[in-house]
Amino acid sequence: MNDELTAKIRSILKDHARLTKPVDTLGDGADLYQAGMTSHSSVNVMLALEGAFDVEFPDQMLKRSVFESVSAMRAAIATLTGR
């Protein structure tokens, strides 16, 4: 399930994060903000994640650290979905 979750997150990043580097070249722990993601594009990523996983990020999760890497997003989605 983790691989499927990661693949879906990476697909969303490819479509919404506006990275300056291909997401496929970045490790799961890579800082996506250093790879070109802006705060504006992180909001688009968050909205796409909410739609794809049918979740809503609570206010306490709306911080940079939750969206700074694939692994951080995977952990947040796992928490919200109970996976």
C-alpha cells in the first residue's frame, strides 16, 4: 500500500508542485521547497491530495513541514486515512 500511496503523491506533485527538478529524480525525503515548490503551489498540492485521498487536512497539519517531502506527505495521509 505504501508504494501505491507514494506513486499517487508523486503523480500529484508532478501535476501541481511546479518543481524545477523532475519529481522522479528526488528521494522521498528530499526538500520539495528547495526543489522549487512555492507556498502557492503547495496549496494546490494540498487541495489535490485532499481530493485524491478524500481527506481534509486539519488546521494543525497546515504547516510547511507536512508538505516539504514525499515521506512527510505520506505520513500525513496515512494518519488521516488510518492506513
